[in-house]
Amino acid sequence: MRSEYKLIFERSKEGRRGYDLPKLDVPSLDGLVPDEMKAQSKLDLPEIAEIDLVRHYTNLSRRNFGVDNGFYPLGSCTMKYNPKINEELPALFSDLHPLMDTDLCQGALDMMYHLDKALCEITGMDKFTLQPAAGAHGEYTGLMMIRAYHELKQDSARTTIIVPDAAHGTNPASANMAGFKIKEIKSAPDGSVDLEALRAAVGPDTAGLMLTNPSTLGLFESNIKEVASIVHEAGGLLYYDGANLNAIMGVARPGDMGFDVMHLNLHKTFSTPHGGGGPGSGPVGVKAELIPYLPSPVIMACHGGRVTLDYNRPLSIGKVKSFYGNFGVMVKAYAYIISLGGKGLREASRNAVLNANYVFSRLKDTFGVPHDRICMHECVITPGEELSALGIHTTDIAKSLIDRGYHPMTVYFPLIVHEAMMIEPTETESRETLDEFVEAMKSIAAEAKANPDALHAAPVTTPVGRPDEVAAARKPIVKYERQ
């Protein structure tokens, strides 16, 4: 035992007369740790009281911004409030181990089986794998199945994935990781897929098209049936990026639009915390013709109500994650789905769309509008000509929002909109909150016109002001140094 611990125990014993603490028999580590791995000098740790330590970390936590203490309009990420009870439910399964015999964890397997069924009903797909750990991981999984599908048909010429210029950046990255070439097509002036550009892009080398609907512009692809027809007639498959499903769940289904494979972001759409590095979950659903390629094992129900893991999958692309996925996230998502039901999911989507259009309608006369159309669950605005002429950029507006108590919206995305600001209010925000946010945005615009330099200095209420972002990118400080 370390000498300082011995001293603590001795002092504790002295202070408790008549009570003998048990002697701890701690084995020596001498000879077990190589000398080169041992500390060569005493650790320079601060000596502080417990109360000072508690206050330090409590004050740090108060500086952290989260959806529990403020409006989080981060577009294309669905940073919405999640019921706290859903965070407690995974603890019910805390005694399970992934190596347990399936007979001993039928409850967990049954939940996964019914989550698969629920996701199929919501999306119009025929079967899901719950293995992928995040959206991009789901993209890679789906693309590997598309690749296996064409290879089995001995159609080796299909090496290209078509991606719109408004796509999430993970789309071309995932396609490249899966071994495909990327062909980008420009969007039409109204923000939708340019059908003529798509027709010109498809050919014998087309493996598929990756599409988000509604798009990253917050716009629904009204020509989606024709898009699907163009790709299918060329021999390709349609991949659905499910990042924006929060706008249409319970209202429209990707499977009915013509999509063949898709991923969902359970950690965005179905009530699990988003951000902080995880855990995430990106289940992938497929139409019937792609079921043989699903990652192994596949959850199956047998006669008598028993649920099993099917490893007999000769055409499977193989495992994509250890064990069966992030189980705790699945529990939260399933609880969300069964508590809301179809009617509740539909209401959530409609409220998300209503909130986005409400914010958009109140801001479009103050800021620039790249596409003056009814949007879905998120809207895109810009500083506009008047503010831009004053030297005001999206960064200035976003930093000024921090001084007003709001987390900034997504900035400079989608890339095809200059100085873009993407706002996603989500269904959980009240009209009062949205009105306060709108007034904050309008006050920023008014301040920009009266005193543009004030916005360039924002934020001024935070412990750290605006950094030199160019210098930070070129010369990042990645090592802690004691001041």
C-alpha cells in the first residue's frame, strides 16, 4: 500500500477509539511494472479541500450548454429534449452480458426483435440490422450491401455512387470508404435534385444514389418518385440518409418513395442523447432483395415465441460491430416509439415542421433567404445583402447569439449556400421559446446596423472570447501547459 494511504488509515484509526480497522493485504507491484513505465518524479498534484474541488467542477458544469438549460437550434442534428425516463430504462438490463446464452436473455432479444419490426413499419423497409454504431457507420454498412448486391449479379462495372452537392459530408466519405467512386451532381435552382443532371449522371457504372429527404436545405424532394425511377432504370439502387427523418416519421416512409436501403440515427430521432462522442446507433434497413446481405447475425423469431440470432448467412457482408450494437441506445429508442405510438410520432414530426416554418416566416424579412419555400423541420437563412454590405458574417451572428444565451445554429452548412445559417427548432420547443429566439435574432440584426463593430467582438459574456480561428486551425495547442 502507498505510504500516504497508510498514513490516512493510521490517522483514521487514532481518531476512532475502540475501533480497529481491518488490515489490508495489498500485493506488491514490484517487478510487475517495467521501470520505463514508472513515474520518474513525484506527481505535482494540487492540495485542495474537497469543497474547493466541488465548487470548481460545479462552476465548470454551469458553463456547459445543453438542451436541459437552453434552446439548441443546431440544424441537421436534431438536438431535441428527450424524456428522462428513457435514460433510466437501460439500467433494467444492466446484468446482461453479450456472451450470455440466448435462452437467458430472451427479454432483451425480444425487445430488439420488436424494435426491428417497429422501424420497418415506420420506414417501409422489410428488415433491419441494429449493429451499426452511428449514422456514418450505417452509411458504410448500407453501401457495402449495395456493393455485395452488384457483385453477386456479376455487375462489376457498377463502381460509382452519385451524391448531390447538398449532401451530408459523410455521404461521399462513406462511399469512398466502401470502395466506390464519387460523382457529384448540382442542385436545381429551387434546391431540389436536378432531374436532367441526374439523367446525365446515371449509366452502366451507377451503383446507386445517396439522398437525404428532406434535404440538408430543409426541403422535401417532391420529385422523389421520378428520382427513384431514373436510378432504378439505370440499374442502380437508392440509399436514404435518415438523418432528417425527424421531419417525416409517421407521415411519409422512405420505403414507399423508392429507397432500397437506409440508415436511421436513433441518437437523433428516437430519444437518445446526441453529442459528446456517443454512444450512437445507426440501424440499417433494407428492402427484401437486400436482406441476404445484412450483417450477421440477424435477429429472428422462431416458433413458440423464442427469439434467436441467425448466423447462417452465406451472403452476409459479415459483422460490422462487436456483438449486436449499442444496446442501451436501442432500449431508449424502443421506449420512445412505444410510448408515443404512430399518432405521437406523426404529431412530433408535424410540430417540428410547424416550428421550423414559424421561425422561418418570422425571420425571412430580416435576413436573407436562399429558397423562399415551405420548409420541413429546419430552415436555412443568410445574413442577407444589407448586413453583408456592413461586413457582418454568419460567424458574427452566431457568436452574438451566445451573448444572448443561445447555442448557435449550424453555420456555413449546407456548403452550397453562401454564409448559411441552418436552424432546427425541433418539436419540443414552445412558441414562447421560439418567439424569444426570433427577437434575439432580430436584435442582433438591429445591433449590426447600428454598431457593426460590436458584433465582431462577440461573444463578450463568456470566459473565453472569440479566438483567432485561422491561427487555431494552423497552430492548435494540443498539450496542456501549466500557466
